[in-house]
Amino acid sequence: MSQQIVTPLTQALAEGKLSREELKELMQRSDAISLRRLGVWVLVLIATTTIVVLAWNSWLIWPAMFIHGIVLVHHFSLQHECVHYTVFRTRWLNDLVGQICGYIIMLPHRFFRYEHCDHHTYTQIHGDDPELIPAPKTYGEYLLYLSAIPYWRNKFVEIFRHARGQLNDVERKFIPKEEYASVYRDARLMLSVYALLFVGMAVTGWWGLIWLWIIPVIMGEPVMRFIRMTEHVGRPTVAQMHENTRTNIVSMPWRFLCWNMNYHAEHHYVASVPYHTLPKLHEKLKDHIHVEKYGYVGAHVDIIRHIRSQKTAAEGV
């Protein structure tokens, strides 16, 4: 007789921490809630853009672009939710907003959707999780990842390779054959749009997008790398979700920017629960998951502790 697989979620259901009726209620999506939140999101973008414009002719433009960049790179969080179709109840709205986010941060939406599906299926499993971030073994590896240099190198190589009609062996594992041509077309279209924007700036002589978009995104990406590391890095590379994923307790501004993805363990348990009910799911599952009460900084303290312990062990050999 087959043995039933027990996960923290099924354990929570069995112990009465979460009923199936409550879970069904938590999974309800809403166009109205998300359109209101998206409206606030646009207002925040307008505010940070205005800050950059006001600081245009002074050295303050650099911190202004950094702040603006932090908001811009968090379009990844919004796109991530759109990949799961949990932002809006109307399916095409998720696709539309996800596509726009992808153009802002150079991440084709269709490709990300297929890649992220395997991330959820094989979380933290070496050789199967396409989004696995290797735990740094040295402080140099740690700082290099945070610099976002490897990230941008990989992204440029990836999109140009797709535009040439090439997929690597890992990508062929998670992209259906019938979608190969669509992935190639998406990459070519994205590069074409970028090329048209640069040509337009060259023709008009107005290079404002460099300062309002490109430089801020580059400056903000290390912050996104800092946050992405806290999701799984330093946690065991095992299949058990209560072990391999970290939830971080952060303040309201960060929760807003990341669309509640600080509740990352909860999201991995029930990916169909929309961002706006994740805090409620957290209250139900917080005793069944790994929670970092000191937030992103606490997670990095844990990561650095792992690096130091490996270094000490190596020196002791």
C-alpha cells in the first residue's frame, strides 16, 4: 500500500491549522483589488521619476536614480505574480501587465513563465531547478553575485541566443517544443523594440531614457539580487518545502514593492494563492515553515554564517 506524502501544507490541513474552505477562500483573485494596487504602483513610479527629473542638474541625480531603480527592478515581483495568473482574475490582464514588466527589466514573459514553472516543481534540486542560485562558498562569490554582473551577463547572452534561434540543454527541458518558435520570436521582438528606442533617441537627440530607465535599472538590480538570495540561498537543497524556502518578515514598504513575495515559503506551498491573501496564509502556516524574523538582513547574516563555517572547515582540514 502506497504511503501518503506529508507536506507542511497537508500537515496544517490535518491539524486544523488551515481548512480546505479557508484555502479556497484565500485563492480568490480580484481585478478590483489589483487595479487599485496597480494604480498606487504607477503613482510611486511617477513620484520616483519626478525625483530624478528634479535632481537632473545636480549630483543628487545619482541617489535619485538609485531609488527609482529600486522601484523599477521590483517589476520582477509584479511580473512573477502575473506568471502565476494571481494578480488579476481576468487572465489577459495578467499577460498584458506581465509583458510590460518584462520589457522594463529585459525578461521575456513567456520564457520566464516556463522557467518558473520548473522552479516550483524542482525547488532547490541541483540539476533540475533552473532558477537555483548556488550558495556562495567565498565572500568573493557572495559579493560578485550581489554586484549583478553575472546576472546581466547571463541575461544578455540568453536573449541574444534566443534571438538567434538557440536554446541550451537546460532550457529544452522546461520549454515545450511547440513553443520554441514563440520564445525565439519574443526575444527578437524585445530586441527590436529596444533598438527602435535607441534609434529614436539618436534621431531626436533626447537621451532621457538612459537616465530615467537604463541606468536606474542597472543601479537597482543589486538590490534585487540581495532580495532574491534571501528566498532560498542558505537553505538546504532538499525537496521539502518547509526546509528549502525562507519567509522573511519585512516592513510595509518592502512588502508593497515585492508584492508580498517576502512570504515566499507560503507562496511555494500554494502558488495559486494571490499576493494579497498571502499574509493571511502566513498566519495559518507560520508554525510549519522557516521564518526569518529579522527579514532580508537576517537572511544574509545566515548566508554569511554559512560562508564563514565553510571557510573555517576548509582551514581546519
